[in-house]
Amino acid sequence: MAKNVLVLGAYGLIGSEICRALTADGWRVVGLGRSERLGRALLPPDRWITADLAQLTTAEDWAPLLAGMDAVVNAAGALQDGPRDDLSAVHGASITALAGACEHMQVGRLVQISAPGASESASTAFLRTKAVGDEAVRASHLHWTILRPALVLGETAYGGSALLRMLASAPLVQPLTLAQAQIGTVALEQVGDAVAIALKDGFPNNVDAALVEPQARTLEEIVLALRAWLGVPAPMLMLRLPAWLGAGVSRLGDAAIALGWRSALSSTSFRALRDGVQADPSPWREASGQTLRALPQTLAATPPASGALREARLQLLTPLMILSLSFLWLASGLVSLFHVSAGLALLAPAGLSQVSAWAMILIGGFVDCVIGVAVLRRPWSGWACIAMLLVTLGYLVFGTVLTPWLWVDPLAPLAKAVPAAVLAMTAWARLGER
């Protein structure tokens, strides 16, 4: 009879790979995560639990979720605090409660996915809070394993690997900061296999091991290797930028996170690369007998998914789409509100009353400003894009009726609204993706 394993963060990059590996190894996998839609796409409905780790901070919260489980794998986590993520709760309080609940419910094994460099004195809140969860696991009386994957590379990408793909996809010129930072990598497939090995009968207890290739390499080497892997020609120019510039740009990613976006670019990612992602591969080799693949072998064994280069470039362009749409609508609204006389002159040939013209200009300006602000906040951005389309269609209809001559105006104000609407729908389509 198959044993049951609960995988936390099951639809994430690492979590979904762990589900694949454990299913192939004969486990009955039950997933847990915040999104029911993503979870049901990964696992059958009777094997998915919709829950937020930040709300599971006592052993009593965990107890009903652990009933019948033989093992638990924690692959959940967040990179940085934000409107949807509380690192202390997700990495610390929740995992501390989980370890206690596993002891009480007599769950046989617990595998914690952590990170190299996790410690109380680490430079990022991500690593410091991960260390809290790690310590709770180590202090338990469970059969535990802590695995620390380095930079994870696979067919798909998320977080740091997505950021490096974005950089590697740049045409002609290769911009790069922290070029000499030392980074170790690991294949996504081998992370899943490592968890399956750790859950096998006879695997040693109390193993704390990094999952990393035998030798680290520079960030520049990795980016150039990814560039070749994606099929991008060698750069005509290596643009090695100062670290202070990279740190400044990472703050823009922090601003995006504060607005609810999941940004691969952040100060946490920058500090992790600056500090280097290095670890000793020997503890895992000694515990498992497995030597993990080096970067060239990882890339050779992992052909890029169809459209990987296009996706990397679209990730780079998506923030620009959102910012340009916000700029367009805010500029349009502010000009309408603060330069009413120009609007009145434009509408004068239409024969509207002064009051009607004023009302149209002021209401339109206000609506434009609201949409321009709303698109910047992730929870509202999809609705803002739909509003852009509907309002643009309204402008085109009323513009055609009241001011049809603007279709042949040399500056083409009505004609330009059409590509603006298409851009809004393109952004909306991107926002609907994982």
C-alpha cells in the first residue's frame, strides 16, 4: 500500500518537481498551497489542501492536515516580505508548529527545503527566517533531513533562475553586475530525486546537506552558459556594471513587491548573488552516494522548454508594459484635469454645452487617473487593463460621433487609441499566467 506524503508549496518550481519524483517513487502525494486553482491543476481534488502557511502557526492548526501522513516535505517559502507574504510566519512560526505537530501525530519523516547560507546572522530576512524553521526541525525528535538547493535550474524558471534568464536573453549587449560572484547550481530534477532518496527506508537520520554541483563558478560564466542554452548569440559587448547600480535597480523590484507583484528582481536576490551561493557538496554525497551534475551537464540534460527565450524576454518587457500603460493613462488624465481649456477648444465644434463639455473632460480625466494608478497595484492590475479596453472603446465611439475629424488629425489621437487598447489586452493576458 502506498505511503502518504504531504508536500507544502506543491505547485511551486521545486514543489511540483518533488511531487513528480515522489509519485514516480510510489508515494501517494497530497499537496498544500494557497491557490486552489493551481493546486487542482497539479493534483486530483481529493489530494489537494488549500491553506496558507502564515495561518498555520500552532500544532492544533496542523493536526487535522497531518492525519494519515507518513511523511511531510516543506517546499514552501517566499523570497521577501510583501502584501501577501510574511516571512517570519511562513518560514519560522509555521514550521516550528509543524515540527511539533509531526511529533504529536507520529509522522515518520520530515524533509525541510532550506537554502545555503541560512543563519541568524545572514544578510537577508529570507535566510534569517529560514534558519528559524531549520532550527525547529533540528530540535525535533523526528527523522529529519534538511536539504539546501543552490541556484536551481530546470526547464522552467522562477526567482533567481528567472532573473538570470532575463539577463541572458538581452540581445547584442550583455549587461551584468556582480560578474565575479561565486555561484553553485543544481538541476531541478536532481532536487526532486534527492527528496525521494531522503524519504527511502534506510536513509540516515539528521542529515543537513547542500544540493550543489561539485564546483562553484562565476555569475558571468553562468549567464553566458544560459545565453548559449537559450540560443542567444554571444554578446557583442559585455557591459559590466558597478554593484551600486545593481543595488539601486533592485530597489525598483522591492517597490514592485510592495505593490503586490512577484518580482524576480529584488534586494534579496541581489544580496544573495552578492554574497555568493556556495556550499560544501560532500555531506550529500556521503549520505546518498550521489554526485550532482555540474552546470554544463545540467544544461545538456535539460533542453529549454518551447518558447523559453520568448518567455524570458517577455518577463523583461512586462514591467515596461505596465509602467508605460500607467504613464499613458496618468498623463492623459492629468492633462485633462489641469488643461481644461484645451479640451474645451477641442470639443467646441461638436456643439456641446459648456457644462456638458466641462463634465466630460473632468470625469474623463478623473477616470484616466484612477486607471493609471490602479494598474500599478498587482491585485487591481488585471481589472485596470479591462477598464482600459472598455474606456478606450467608449472614447473611440464618442470620439467618432462628436469629433470624427480627429481620425484624420495629423497627430492621430483616435487612431493611437487602438494600439493602446491592444497593449492593455496584451498586458492582461500576461497577468493571467502563472
